[in-house]
Amino acid sequence: MPKTTRIRNAAWIVAWDNTTQSHGYLTDGDVVFAGDAITYVGKHYSDEADETIDGTDLMVMPGLVDIHSHPSTEPFFRGVREEHGLPSMYMSGLYERGFVFRPDEPGRQAGKEVAYCEMLLTGITTVADLSGNDPGWIDLAARSGLRVFLAPGYASARWHLDNDWDLKYNWDEIGGRHGFDDALKLIDQAIRHPSGRLSGIVCPSQIDTCTADLLSDSWQAAADRNLPFTTHCAQSVNEFQEMVKRHGKTPVQWAKQIGILGPRAILGHAIFLDEHSWLHWHSHEDLNLLADSGTSVAHCPSPFARYGHGMEDFGRYRRAGINIGIGTDVAPHNLIEEMRLASIVARILAENIKTTSTAEVFRAATAGGAAALGRDDIGRLSPGAKADFVLVDLKNPFMMPARDPLRSLIYTAADRAIRDVYIAGQQVVRNGKVLTLNHAGALETLTEAQQRMLSGARQRDYKGRTADEVMPLSLPPMGQA
């Protein structure tokens, strides 16, 4: 029989109400788990337990579900991405950065390890990892202790720049097909992994870099395997204009036409819909197309807010009936900070403090993300759900006073109050330290790999610039002759 563990007399529990299908607060209660599953959430557990954790000064909450991340690249952009954007590309730095700064394979492995550690330390227990198909990925994902949905990206084309205003595409449809085949092999291998925590997502990378045939075949492969499907769509003004030029339709409308919207679909970002104020487009159909089809949206506010972009707005999407999950498409991989920013940006763009709430953004980061991934056993604390949960220290100075502990966590304390994390009943973070991976070692390797990436910028840049010329330091160097 698996060992039974009881968290006794937890001050606060973010429990799942099966009647309302929503989270609610339970005070002075118990959470019990055995093996990889929760067996009890409520008051006064009366049976025996093999181990007891004192919950007096703790909040127990479900593990966070991150449905869009790029661990193999984003950690490399510390000191680069925060203020990098091109006014001539509608403020986005996506295309120049992806063209000029490319980490090597050994570095990408370190990037993944660093990102996984950040996720664990910030209460993420499930992640959709949209990385490149690098050797050793399955082993690293399994060692991390995370519940990982591997989403190896592939495409029929790569972005190309000869200048800073005209986005071009280098097409290689055969290469895209090879990438598709390799991705399915990796996903099938991950699903068979004995940990039971690995799965996959079929991920043609971007709607503008994939042919209709590749997107359609990817959709069918996801259906055949009963897996989610994801692609980046409506993520930039450049992409919107490119798709209109090719098809006379918005990216979302073209996705509908070729049959890749539906309950298994997750669109990365879906910010630039036809009625976005930056586009001045004539139609107002996209929001309803997403809602009516049951398509989910992966909302990642930080990278876009840094450009001056924003979803218009989180609350309006939810009121339209769209399921939203939240992702960490940027370093740090901190879903708590993403929840905070999602709420604040929505209020600014809606000019309405009531457009969304803490409950809505927390749902997106838990049950909403789980629904997007086709799971009803994660992102919630209820009997039968997986024992993926987080213990929050209510005595952390940034949590006190904890009148409303989720607000204290999201708007003040963030990861500073995350004490312990459990996934499938196994502890992976203890007292704010990752137990499964070498965070410090990975950071040192990442630092060396970032230097290699930056030193190669001149060879890739369309103007032959150094990394410091592409993205200067925030302050000028002093004392140089």
C-alpha cells in the first residue's frame, strides 16, 4: 500500500468545488495524499496517516499549469530581451532576436535545466515545453520531477531578415516534414516513459511558417494520438499582415478555414485578433471563432508588455467564453508574476478594474491550463486529482498579513513565499531549494553558453553588428580610453 501523508490543519486550502467547478477557500482543513493522488480534502480527517505535515502556517494550493514556454532559448535572453524591440516591426523584437541570437545545442540543454528549476521554485508543476528537439530532452524532463508535455517545434520555413523592416521566409518544406516525423517519434517515446509524467503536444511552430498541409497533418496526428495541438497564431502585427497578404484572411480565420481550431487546439498568444486597436481591420469575427470552436488561448503577458503590446483584454476573452491558460514565454519562468501582469494589463487596456479578478487569473493558471491540455486531474485539489500541490509560507514577510492569501501571493510575495512543492506525491522543492536538478551548475553552463551565443552575433546579423550594437547595455561603459 502506498504511504499516506496528511497535511493537518492547514490555515488555508485552495480547494476545488466539484459542484461549481471552481476554486474556493477552505480554512483549517486537511489535505491527504497517497501515492501520486489526493485522497481527501476537507475538515478533520479521522483516519490514520503514515506521515503528518503541520499546516498551521501554510496555504496549500494546486500546482500551477504552464501551457506555453520556451526553456531552451528564453534563459539566454537575460540582459538582451528586456528592452529589445524594433519600431519598424511594430515594436516586436521577435524576428531580429530569433535571427541574430541562436544558442548552441549544449547551451540549450542548460537553458532547459535552468528554466525547469525556475518553474519548480515558483510553484509550476506541469509545463508545456515548446523547445527544439535536442538530445537528452526526455531524460532531463524525467529527472526534473515536473509533469512535462514535450512539444518539439518544426516548420516549413524559417524567418529571414535582410533589414529591420521586411520579414522574409526561407522555405524548406522537406525539412519541415522531417521535423514533423522526428517530433512524433519523440512524443511517442515520451509517452512510453516509465515515470508516467511525460506526454506530448503536436506543435507546428507558427501559423506563418507552416504550409496548410503540414498544419492539417499535424492536427490529424494530434487527433490520432488524443493529444493537444498548439501553434503560435495572431502573435504579431507582422504575422497578421503576412497572412492577409497570402490569404486575404486573418490568421485566426485562416486557421478556421483549414480546420485547426477546436477543443484540442491551443493558440499561442492570439493577441492580434481582427478587432485589435493596432490593426484597424474591417472584420470583428476572430473572438467568436475562438469561442465557438472551443479553442484555448495560451496567454503570456510579459513578453508582449515589454514591447508595449497587450491582449484586449483578458476579461473580454473570458466573457466571450474562451478558455485561457497562462504561459511563461520569457525569463524568468514565473507563472505567479504572469498572473499579476495579466490582471494589471487587462485593467489598463479595458480601463476597468472589474474586467477580471484574482479568481479568474488563478483559474487560468491552474484549471484553465489543465483544460487546455485535456486534463481534469491537475490544476485542482480534490480527491482523485494528482498530488501536485504547493505549500505557501504564510509567515513569509511578503505574505503578512494574509487576509486573502492568493492576493498576497500574486500581488506581493510571488515565489518568495513558495516553501515546498510536490508532484505526483513526490517532493521536488524543500524550503525553497530544488531537489531534483543542479540549478547552480546549470546557471554556470548557461552563462558560458550565452557568451558563445553573443560572440557569434556578428556572423548572423544582417548588418554585421556585434551583440552590444544590436542590444546595448542599459548604462554606458565608463573608464574606457
